[in-house]
Amino acid sequence: MERFQHYIDGRFEDGAGSFESLDPATGQPWAVTSMADAGDVDRAVRAAARAFRAPEWAGLTASARGKLLFRLADLVQQSAPELARLETRDTGKIIRETSAQIAYVAEYYRYYAGLADKIEGAHLPIDKPDMEVWLRREPVGVVAAIVPWNSQLFLSAVKLGPALAAGCTVVLKASEDGPAPLLAFAKLVDQAGFPPGVVNILTGGPDAGQALTEHPQVAHIAFTGGPETARHIVRASAVNLAKTSLELGGKSPFIVFADADLDSAANAQVAGIFAATGQSCVAGSRHLVQHAVKDQMLARLKAAAEGVRIGAPEAMETEIGPLCTSRQRDRIQRIVDASVQAGARLITGGKPVEGAGFYYPPTILDCSGAPDAPCVTEELFGPVLSVVGFDDETEALALANATNYGLASGVFTRDLSRAHRMIRGIHAGIVWVNTYRAVSPIAPFGGHGLSGQGREGGMAAALDYTTVKTVWLRTSDDPIPDPFVMR
């Protein structure tokens, strides 16, 4: 079996423990991976804290940091086929998606490489004639970056890129499910020439996560995952009053009006819910469709779902691979069964694929008679689409906002005025109009409510890893007058 180690303080090493990683396509072990304990985490954070102050990193110019990120971007692009192979093997995500996504991840590092020397301060037109006042943006310190197994190279890039551009150091914890790609990515960090301790990569379970988020030398916690884990992280962050940025997934509405291009809407919906086997934080899992075209859309979606090619994730013709874990497959089945019992009508799918591996087919439930069914309200993180009909724009907006999540949304209509009204009315951090699941390093990404706080991507993310220092410089040579009066 292949073996993967941690990367701490510029060295590859075994953790306190180890575990076997399962191939989701077969359910069989394929790799042995190190497992961190609290001691491993402490060494990684202390290494990052030393590196943050060391002249090898702290003394670099912003342009020099950018050059290291450019080098890392080139290495990611060159290594994309191997990283894609590892992600497909360890998570079950199809090779068509991992190959394309990881190649694009390089663009995130290039974006932040170019941004490194453009994080600017400001000169203030202060109201005191004998003072010069300016603002410096300085790195916040050690960043704890915690990512899930799905799209982990992308989700780490949107944290590592801006944090390193700002001058922070990072301890990156990969999920204990499917960590191989990130542990292999550590070799690229090493080859790029980052000083020891600037980037540390390890994996571990809840104990390692708690040790990392409670560590007194962590200044910022960047987390992608579920709301329940995020609550633990927020409580842990109180130990050190660390900043937090949380990207927590969602229950995103995909809204189709009767005037929409239905073929385009159907294709986008298939990509929005069945791509990545539905294991995406922005999955368009609630299909809200105007009653006048509901039957037409259901027919299109049913035909598309039943035509999806399920198979080995490493085969280029495969369109849906396995879920990452058996527990995720079992949870999805429980929610689908409970939704049918609550009145949802099963259109297609609804039972695990027989045989080896953690496969679950594209599943569609008509929930118009059960708008509060569990599949409508709970994030499943799988290829399950809940369909609910609506009469008019007012009802569509009410249904779209009937959730505590607020990450993504999609609107399909040819009516530009209606599109603008929906954009204003939908409570979500992202609104895609006549498209879905588009991303760019230039565009901020994030939500609110149970979908979290903060933004990843764009200049906003880089600024989030900085703190503002206000500098006052007195220009007068005269003695300070009354020392007991605030000036």
C-alpha cells in the first residue's frame, strides 16, 4: 500500500499513529496514512509561530512571497495528473473532475502570487496639522486551516493562497477521510522553497482538530465543513480569541421560471446536484420550478438522471463515482426513506447501487406535497434533488429563503427585471443567473447564517488575513504642550 506522512517544520515524518485509508470504489484499504495527536499539532503550530518571526520569512518582501507562490502554482499545474489520481483514489471523486479542478487550482495560487505586493495600507488626511498618520496592513499570524475531503486542493488553495500572500504562516489539517492528495501536495510546498515551518500539513480526527483550534499561538482559524463542527471551533477559538472564517455548505435553491431556457436549466441543474456525486457545498439541492413547466422539467431531469454513467471513478467515461464514505451513503438512505414517509414522491433512484463500493445513484424526489420533508431541509451532501413547485415570483422567493443556510442560489429566467428582483431578494452569498457552479479566484465565495461567515477568493480574502496597524508621526519640533490633555 502507498504511505503518506505529515509535513512539519520542513520535514516529512510519521505521526503519533496511523490508519488505513479506504478506496471508496471498492471499500478496501489502499494506503497507510499518519494520524496526528495533540503533540504533533503542538509541534506544527510552534514551528509556524517560529517561522512567522524568523527573518527567512518575515524578512521577505511581498514580491518575494509572490514569487514563491508563482513557483508553487507551476508545480501544482505540472503535478495535476498525479494529484488528481490520488484524489480520485482516496475520495472516489471522478477523474474528469479532479483533473480539471486541480489544474485550475494553480490559477488561485497565481492570483494570490500577483496580489502579494498589492495589499496596501493608506495615508489618512488627519485633522491635526502637526501629524502624519498612515495605516499598515500586517499579517495576522499563525493560521489554522481545516479542510474537508471534498475538493480539498481547491479548498486549501483559497486559504493558503491569501494567507501566504499576506505573510502569515499556516498549519493545514486535512480530513482523516481521503487526506492523501494534501499530504502529497506538501512535497510541492517543499520543492517551491518555502522556509521550514511556513506551511505545515497533517491529518487527524476531532482530537487533533480541537488541539489545533484551541492552541494559544493560533491567530486565525479558516474552516470548511459542517455547522456542528463549526460550533465546536467557535467555542475553541474563544480560548485565544482567534479570528474565524467559516464556509459551511448550504441547501441552495435552484429556481426555474416558466420563461427560462429549459434545456439550459436542466443541464445546469444536473451539474449543480449530480456533479461530484452531489458532494459539493454549493450543490443546488432544492429545485424550485414554476408549476407551468414543472412536468417538463421533471421529465428532462429524470431522463438525465437515469442516463448518468455510474462507474469506476478513474474511468474517463464515468460521470458519477462513489460517495466518499459508507456512513455518508447510509445517512443519505435514511433521509431519503424518511422523506418518502413524510410524503415526498420518489421519481428515480432512492436505493444504493448493489455491489462493492459506496455508490448511490442520482435520485429525484417530488416534494411539492411535502415541502418540509427532511430532504428539503437537511443538507445531504449527495446526489439527491428535491423538487418543489411554485406559482409566482413571491412564492419562489419565500421558498428560496425558507432555510437557515445562505451560501449559493441559481435563477433561470429570460426576464432581466425579474432576475434583478430575485438577486436583491435571495438571502445568499452567491447568486448565479442562467448559470451555476462557476468559480474564479477573482470572485469572493461565501455565505451567511448556517453557511458561515467571511469570504474566500478575491482581495477580500487576502485582507482577512491581515491586521491594521495605525501609525502616528508628529512632525512638529515644538515641545508637547499640556501632557494631561488628549490631543
